[in-house]
Amino acid sequence: MSSHQTAQTMKPATAAKKLGVYLEATPAEFQEGVVSRAELNALQTDPPAWLQELRRTGPHPRPVVAAKLGVSIAGLARGGVSEALTTEQIEALKTEDPEWLRRERATQAEVRKETARIKQKNTERDAKRS
């Protein structure tokens, strides 16, 4: 019995998500092919110029935009941001500091604080059980 392994592949959309880039901004050959696990690892460890540029200037997918602004993806939607943004657009939003962004950042801070409180409570409960 021989163990023949086939290369694990993924759709370009999945690979783009794992790389943290906006699929529509990637080169056509990336969008049209499939990406093997080995190719993905190579892109992550030694990113080509197009990937470095995309990560630096965008356009960035919503999860990256949300992280750069310090809000949730839902907060972006509530703020009316539904498309990918470039680094320049993100910086302009930070400078502008609209009311929705301040509100969403405050909400995100409360969520983080509550998550930390619950984690602390669970840690204390687990310590009492031990």
C-alpha cells in the first residue's frame, strides 16, 4: 500500500483571504488559477512585488480595513463602508474622524473590555475549581 498524496489546492478567493488581500486587485493569473498549499506558503514567506505593494497600499479587503480603523466589519457596514479601501483612503478617514468612526471605535473598545472581563472571570472560576 503506497501513500500517494495529492497537492492540496484552494480557490483564488480563499488564497487571497489567507494572504489578507483584495482578490479583485490581484494579478489576472492569480485570479484565474488555483493555488496549492506550497504556493501559498511561498507567497507568505517570500511575497512577490505585487503582493508587497497590495499589502502596503491596497485596496484592502474589509477585514483589513476594519482592523486598520480599529472597528468591526459590522461597524464598517453601519458606517456605510462596503467597498475595499486603499491605505490612503483609510488614512484620510482616520484624519477626518467622522462621528460613526468614533462611535464604532468606542463600541469596539467596550467589546474588548467585556471580553477581557469575561476571560478574567472564567480564569478565576477555573482557579477556584482546581
